[in-house]
Amino acid sequence: MDSASSSHSMDLQRLADTCREHDRLYRLDKTRSDPQFCFELFRRALIEQSQLAWEYIIAQYHDQVERWVSHVHRANDGHLEAEDFVNDAFARFWQAPAVRGILNKPPEALGSLLQYLKKCAVHAVLDAARKFKNRPATIPIDEKTRFPVRSDVRSVENTFESHESAAELYAAILNSLNTEEEKIIFFQKFTLSKKAAAIQNEFPEIFTDTARIYRVTENLLKRFRRNPDLQELYSATVQNEDPNPGGKPAAASSLISKHAPGPDHD
Amino acid sequence: MTDNHNLPELTDDILLAYLEGDVSRQVADRIEHSPELSSRAEQLSGEVNILNKTFHRAACPKAGDIGDYYLEILPEDQRRSIHDHLKTCAFCTRELAVYRMQLGPPIKTGSGANLLDNVKVFLATLADLTRPAPKGTPVFAFRGSETRLRVYQAEQVAITLDVRSAEETPDMFSVKGMVAGMGSERTDVMIWREDHLVETLSLVRGGFQLDQLQGGKYELVVRSGERVFYIASLIIP
């Protein structure tokens, strides 16, 4: 077996070949596999920034990452193609500071490194699932690819002028709320979509009944109608909506005019 | 404003309750038979939907940070923040469970942070019912054939599920569950189907019941304090 120093002095092609061989050995018999070669290949790619080493890594682990992705993707109800997630997983791995930290450890940390690569594969799928759920309601979806039709995509983010993202707007609104009750309801109802009964169940010391939750929600909605960013959001959503889906009146078409701002209830 | 001068005004808070199915049949009938009240309820529903879509998980940590939390490689302040968030967020708790399912136990690289109070996920697996039941497994109202029972186990916890078709709608199902071994802490049960949170409820006297479930593949998450038990695949019926 090669000594530890030999992996450092190997030319890249030979290092990649030896890594592949030891990866194969690992699957057959862990005790016969030496992690130093693959670890060194990762080190050259990520620490020395060798493009060629990175290409060897992708060639070596592409199919493995694809299997990981497919497993989670199936488990999570697929909306996108596996290959997109594979590319995303490698990109996330390349950018992660944690990977550099692992590469400062001895080659025995190869297991951690590969677990992190797998984490990036899972992350790619979970992240796509989050984005899919956050998509605007009116985005048409291509039935063949299940991707949003690009020309019609209007993200939630670009409906705001003064806030870069929904998270920023969320934080701004949260900071403007006056009471603990309002903050709890804003978080529980509007970010986690919980019903009043579930909120009351979770915070019985704050809400003795659901009636109070409905009353506070009503006040929040009144106040939100006066918020310029949310007015913009309501308008943008209305503009994006089918003018008369299913013959029913558009749900938000006259929110602001019909609900004239009034005083909050206590 | 009233629809009928003899009846009290139905304000928006009542309409919000109506949208969550939390009013009497009498109030629901009144709303449904009034075009004005129905229209107001629909408008409120539209507003809530827009806000839900806009702010869905806006306060959640990134999915990658949940993974780093699982792998125990986050700095302490970030770890603490995610730890606190996990206590109230079903979505992130389920993502943590998915990481546990997919990654296996974290492979340590020698970091020395104090992770004793990290939320730990245990994969609950189907027990072999031909063997004696584990100590503490409930024998609650399981009527009829025992083959309907499924017992999932992890650590000292047993989650017993009784899946039955609904009497009035045979293509819908109900799940009656009992959880043994969780201790006295508050315990929440979350059921998922294809990335969607179907329902969250708390254990009452160690049990729970989920109704009106369609047939299909579900995931079940049982959370109590710093412990999460995950059934990755629950096929109903």
C-alpha cells in the first residue's frame, strides 16, 4: 500500500485512478481501502483550487450523488429532474466553508467529507421543495418538465421594492408588531400556516381560547391592508391571477377598497 | 352591518373562525346563505392565502443549516438559534428527520462543542408482531383483527397505530395511535404526505386520532422536547 506521502506526490491522473480503485475496494471490504487518495484528490480540488481535480471528483462521485438525490427526491415527491439536483449538490459542496474545515483534518476524515457531500445532495432536494411551495400561486407549470414556465415566473421577492426578500419583509413586519400575542400569531399563522386551534393548543398560557386568536388575526389583517409593501403584494397577486378562475370572483380583487381601514379591536 | 336585523353582526373574527371550520352549523349556514357574508369570507381567505404563500417559512433557517445542525458542525450561537426554532417548527423538524434518515449518524471529526442538548432524531421501525410486545406497549381499544396493528419502535418508545377505513366513506381512513415511553413531557404528532403537513396534534392521555386520511404514503413525526421519532414510510391502509 502506498505511504501517506505518496498521495501528495502523485500526479493527478494517477491520484484519480488510485482514488477510484480504493473507492471500489471500500465497497468490497472497508479494511482494504485507504482514504488518503480520495482525500488528497478533494484537497487538491478545494484547497489548491485545481479545476482538473474537481472534474475528476465529479466524474468519480456523480453517479453516487445521483443515487442519493434520487432516493430523497422520490421520498419527497419529485417536482424537478435529478440532474439539476446533482449539479446543485456539487455547487453547494464546492462553496461550503465546512468542507475546507474537514480538509484540514487527517485523511481518515474522508467519511465526514462524503457525508457532507451527501448532506449537500439532501439539501438540494429539500431546498427545491421549499421553493416549490413558495412559488407564486399563478405560475403556470410545464406539464412535461414540472418546471415553472420561465417567462411567467414572478417571484414573491420581486414584488417588493423596499425589501429584498420575503424574509426581510417578514422581519420588518414582525418588528412593527406591538404585542407577544401578535408576534406569535404572525409567526404561527402566516409562516407556519397553523390553525387557531393548533396555536391555542401550543400556547395555552397566552391564549385561553381560539376566539382571542381570531380577534388578533382580524386586527393584524386590518393593519396589513394599510402596509404599503403588502398593498403592493396584494395588487401584484391580483394582477397575476386569472381574471375569473372557474367563474368565481377573484378572491383578492377588491381587498383594499372593500375593507376600508378601521380601528383595531381590542 | 348585519344580514338580518334580528341576528348579531358577524364580524371578521367570526368569519375567520368559519374559514377554519370553528363555528356552529347555524353560523355556517347563515354565512353560506348570505352572498355578502360569503363574499367577505372569501376575501379574508384570499388575504390569508396570499400572506401564507408570501411568508411560508420566512423565519425558518436555511435547509443547509438544518443539515449542518444535524451534522453538529454549526457555531454555538447558530446552533442555539436553530435548536430553539425546532421546538416550534414542524417543517424544520421534519427536514431534520429527513437528514437523519438519509445521512445516518453524524460522523464525528473531532469538534468539541457541547451538543448534549441537540434535538436527536430516532428512526422508528416496524416491530415484529410475532414477538412479544415490548414492555409498556399499550393494549388500548384495538378492536377486531390484530393484523391491522402496527407497532413502531425506537429507543424505549413504542408507537402503536391502528389504521381503519372510515365507516361512512370506505376510501378514507382513520389512524388511532398510542405512544408509550415518552414520559410526561408535552408530545406533538405531525403527519405528512408528499411534502405537505397534513395535521399537527398533541397527545392526549398518550393517544391521538387522525381522521379523513386518503390512502397513500405518509410520514409520521412524533416530537417531545429534544427527542424526535420519525416513521419515514407509513402506508395507509
